[in-house]
Amino acid sequence: MTTDTANHFDAADLQALVDTVRRFALEHVRPNLDAWEAAGEIPRALYREAADLGLLGLGYPEHLGGAPAPWRARDALSQTLARYGTSGGLMASLFSLNIGLPPVLAHGTPELQAEVVPPVLRGEQIAALGITEPGGGSDVAVLRTTARREGDEYVIDGEKVFITSGLRCDWLTLAVRTDASNKGASGISMVVVPMDRPGVSRSALQKMGWHCSDTAHLRFDGVRVPVRYRLGEEGAGFRMIMGNFNGERLAMSAMALGFAQACYDEALDWARQRQTFGAALIERQVIRHKLMDMRMRIESTQAWVDAVTARADAGDTGPDWVAHVCLLKNHATQAMQFCADAAVQILGGMGYMRGTASERIYREVKVMMIGGGAEEIMKELAARQSGL
């Protein structure tokens, strides 16, 4: 995203986007969320509804059906939908395209982009990303799924786990090892897999949170994919993966901020209404202090998100920026954790009941702190990017 593109998205555009997302969350998401959580998935129709509002195409090229937008607009979408939709599972599934499609845009041929991207942005198909394997999470360089070339096809064998939208995705941007003799990072490539191919099998995973997000264990048994579905050159996949993580982590930081705000909103509303010993909870100093502790973390996270986002929109995405993104993700998810815990405590028994936003977000904290790079990995990567 260039500075020029960012300058074409003004404050009025941003406010209109926030208002649209808030209405979408309150009218289309919140009334149905409990049913979707019970079903273990969101309806396909919701993708089309989001696409019709321009939410799925935000930040994508116009010629592919998207609407170019700076990072500050994409972050505003993430933060607002998290705050008023109050479900990480919803966001993970509905926007799995935002981790599956960027490598296609950056490294796919124009023909491949034209085949994959437009139907996803229209909400007709679902895109996902396949990196993590049963034997390795954050250590991407040791992945074992192989893609053996036979003529004009790759033959893929292996498995992936914890794949968001894995049960229903139509396209999977898949990390594979194309050089079986090279066990390191330089033997890795990226291939887009049409998930209706013979040899693909999927099984559902049960989770602590993100209940309305379909999450899968995927297996590939001799799956044949045309070589033209490879992204970039053979052996260039590791760098693609690392670059893709930066955008994912910034988006997750904005989401975590929105979830922290949702917990604050619910706790404040409860404290104003709940009567104890003849007075509202908000009259108790200990409760007011808890709320201010929450607000302090929200405000500091907001300032950091804004600063890191402004650098991204200005094109300042060097090693120091990457370090900030890593540390920001840790800070934002820790703020989310603190606010979720404080909100559940303020709500008391109601905070332990299904149906409150704070209870759901409390269960979703850990996946936010692990997914996209665990806290410990983020610290080490930030240190290395800082030259330490």
C-alpha cells in the first residue's frame, strides 16, 4: 500500500466504513451468533452479504473486484467488527481470504489471480491458508508436506492442521516442500490448491473457542495440481510466508483491540445497571478502578496500532517496523486478555454464562496469543529484527 493510495481514503470514507461495519455487526451478526456457535460454522450467505457491502474486497485491486484501501481502513474494519460482532471465530472464517489471497496477489500470475480472486471477493468461494503441520507450528522451515513434480503437475502428499476455513474452503494457498533433498527453508514453495481435487480429505477439530469457525485437519494423498498454480519460483515460499505473517499480525492486533473494547463496553454497561447493597456497581471505587485499568490498556494499544499502521501506509515496512508489529501483537493480545478477565470478574456469575460477549472473548484469548505467531516467537523475532 502506497502513501498515494492512503491519501485517497479520507476521514469521511473511514467514518462511513466504520458505520457500515457496525450496522452489519449489530444487524446481521449479533442476533445470530449463538446459533452459529452451536452450528460450528457461519452460513455461506454471510460471505455474500459481506461482499455486497464491499467488506471482503477492501484493500484488493479494483480490476479483480476489490476496492483499494490503506491499512488504516482495513484495521478500522477489523477493530469495529471485533468490537460489535464480538466473535473471533466469525472473523477468522469470514476473512480467511486475507491470509489466503495476499500471496496470490503478490506472486501469482495474472491468469491465476483472475481465476482465484474475483469469486472469493464476491463471496461465492472461500480462500484459506495452509501452513501449520502436526509436527511443527511456528517452525515453518521444517514442514514435511511434499509436492513432487511430474510433467506439468505437482503431486502433493502430507497433512496440515489447525486450518481456518479448512472444512469448506474452495482454494487453499499451501506451503509445500518441492525440493525433497533440501530440509531447510530454501526447499519450500507455495502452491494454490483447488480443494475439490481427488485425494483431499478433511476432518473437523474441536476447540476451546472460535466455535463458529470451521477448523480442519487436512490430508493430501497424491493430490495433483497444475504447475501453473505455483506462486513465484520454486524455493521462494519461505519468504512469502514470512511476509504474509506481517499483515496477519497487524490485523490480529486491531482485532484484539476491538475485543478489548467489547469487554470494556459490556463491563461498563453492566456496572451501571447492576445494583448491589443499594447502589450501582459503578459507585464502587474498586469497580471504577478496574474499568480504568482496562481503559489504560485500550488507549495504549490504540496509539500503538495507529502508529504502526501509519508507518505501513507510508511504506515504512523495514526490519524495525516488523519488530514493532511483533511486539504490538503481544501487547494487543495481552490487553485483550486483561480486559476479558476484568470484564468476567465485573460481571460476576453472568460473566461465566454463555451468551455474554466477555465469556466468549475470554475463551478466545489464547488462540489470539498463539495464532499468527506465539508470544515467545514474537519476542525472538522482534529481537532479531532489532539487531540483537
